[in-house]
Amino acid sequence: MIDLIRGQTVIVVGLARSGTAAAALLAEKGAARVIVTDSRPAADLQQQLTSLKQYGQVEAVTGENPPELAAPGVSMVIKSPGVPPGLEIFKRSAELQIPVLSEVELAYAFMKAPLIGVTGTNGKTTTTALLAEILAEARFNGVMAAGNIGVPLCEAVEQISAGGVVAAELSSFQLADILNFRPAVAVFLNFAEDHLDYHGSVENYYRAKARLFENQRESDFAVLNASDPAVSRLHKEVRAGLLWFARGPVERGAGIERGELTLFNRGRAVASICPVEELALPGEHNLENALAATAAAWAAGAKPQAIGRVLRSFKSIAHRLEFVAEIGGVEFINDSKGTNPGSVIKALRSFPGKKKILLAGGRDKGSDFSELAEVIKEEVHSLVLFGESRAKLARAVAGAGFTAYQQAATLDEAVAEAWSRARPGDMIILSPACTSWDAFTDYEARGNRFKELVYKLREKEGGV
């Protein structure tokens, strides 16, 4: 990798957090020229451009991604996650045989610490954060949660020494363009249809996820969901030592026996972690997340006692079933990270018996909302739809026979509408089933806006 960087011209496409971190790392590793390009205008990229000013070899091209930037003499193109793969600049790079690699591949080339990679359609952020907490409790010498969870891997390179460990949340966008990327422990949580607008087909999406295991060796570990058919069939492909997780006994890994979360080896229980009823995270899906994190942490060397202590205390993370406030007997839950139908289904089923008002909408990713519509009919008292996808969502729920919905143009209007419908004992959940990109830079900005609106409402209503 260093031969493609030192003294070379490199292009970075996309200036979100990952792209900015990649450009900085390339400059620090000796690139003669780093061209950063983004379709957004310079006015929308001031923070990123300001942070890169310290590197004299960085040049910015904004407002477009000109294909002609890919030219003879360019050694490599770094593609930020989420940047559409069909851009002409990538096609031209392929024609010129210029390697197009992801930001995580660049980071891996310089990462000193071992990586634990976590992928899946749902639960990645929670599992990665939970895993990092367990590893910190297990007294590893430096632990960081990075990747798609917030801190780009390129930024983590210089922050974690060889004695530490990085728990990395990895999306299909990041994995689609790897070359040598190899996690010491690789976790595949679950699989469902998502990101069809990006990958073009379910199979392409699946194969991008599965690339997490392709460079592993027999000395590494692969952690698979025994209950998910799409995930479990990968056991025929992986070369690493295999660990399973499931809501029952497993051959080797983390499972459940007599109401206890338990470690198994050769089909026999070898250590009890904690009773299932003592898990701090709510919901059946979080039980699976806890099992996956347990298996991965065990593979990394964490003791059962340390794992159990964290599972008993770890609460929800920001934007993932995050409790925001209670106002007049109405609870507000921020699940802005729920950007696909499967994630929303799990969120709704995490609060059995609750009278729920759901806020959903944003930019559609080509998702099929039919299954979600059926669950909404079962779980939701009232539905408020907002953003670009509100009409498509409305058609889906109407087709399922659910009529208690209202459309709003913006999240602000949706929150106001939900509050007008709420009564003491209700729960208002933001779980959009769509991306935030029609109105916000990312799911965090959307979730933070939701929290701002709730806090203003609390102040207005005199709540606590």
C-alpha cells in the first residue's frame, strides 16, 4: 500500500468523515498530491476543508466529481462509504486500471492493533459499542469503537497501539471495495434486504457483506448467527475458527441454556455469563446482539466474568432505542439509526404492550415496506409519515389495511402531529425505516433534531 501512496497522486472521492480522515492519513503517509472531490459545493464543506488546510498537498474539487481527475499518473482512488459506485470517475478508473479501494482498506494497511469487524443488516452499532465496552472491562490495553459507528478507521490508526484492539462497525459500502482487509474476529449478525439503490440486487448486497471473511486465516475467528439462514450458510466458505451464536445451545460459541446466557465448546456448556432476564438492553434483537458480542469477546480473550458485568449494565446508545424524555406520561424514543424496515420491526417489538405512535420516513433505499406495514398494523396505534418516502409508506400501510396514519412534510411537523395525538401512557418512537439524506446529513443529525424538538416540547409543557 505504501508504494501507492509515498510520492504519488491519490484521489479521495467523498468528503464526509471517512473521506476527510482518509485524505489526512494519505498526506501524513507521504502522498505527493491528494485530490479530494465531492459533489457538494464548497460552502457545505467548510469544516472538512478547513481541517485539511494544514496539508499543503491536498487539493479540493467541489460541486462535482469530474471523471477526468482519474488520469494516468494517479496511483489509487479511495472511495468513501455511501458514494454511489456508478460514478463516471470510478468507471474511468477501472478503464485505466487504477485501483479503487475503500477507506477501511487504507486504514487497515497502517493499523497496528488487531481488528474485530462487525457487520449485518441490523444491530451493528449496538453490538460494536457493546463489544468495545466488554473489551475495555476485560482490561485490554486501549480499546476503540470505530468504523461506521462514528470514528473513521483512518482516524483510529494513530490512536490505538499494537497492544490495543479496535471494534469496527463495517457497512456493505465499506466492505465492497476491500482488497487485503482482514479482521482477527469477524462477526455477521443477520441479513435482510437493504441498500438495493446502492448495490442493485440483494445478492450483490449479500456478497459485499460476506467479503468480511474472505481474507481470514485459520488462526482467526468467524462468528455467525446460527438462526439466520443467509448468515449460517457462510460456514461452508469461512477458513477461520467458527463460533456460533443462537437463542439455544450451540456447538461452539454463545447460546442460551436454562435461561442463562452461556458459552459452549464442543456442544457442552463451559461457562455461564448471566441470566437472560438480567440483560440491561431491551428487546429480543438485543439478546442476539448480546450473544454475538459475547462470542466475539470470548474469541478475543475476554473472561466470562467481564462479559457478564457489562451485559448487566450496558444501556442503549445514542439514536438506537434511546430514551429521550417523558412528558405528561408520554415516552419519547429516538431510534433514528433504524434506517431499514427490518430494524423498525425489531424496534416496535422491543416494547410489547406499549401503545405506540411511530414516526417514519425519509429517503427510500428501494425497500419493500410490505412486511413492515403488517407489523405496523399489529404494533402501532398511530403513524405519522414524513419526508420524501411518506407517500410510498402510506401506500404500503393502506394496502395492509392500516388507516390510522397522517402525512407531514418534515420531521418538525411530524413530532408536532404525534404529540397532538398522544395520551398518557403512549410511546412516541422515531424509527424511520429510511435514510436521512432528504433533509439531514446523517441519521445522527436527524436523531439530534428529534431530541431538540422533544426537549423544547418538555420545556413548553413544563415536563421533567
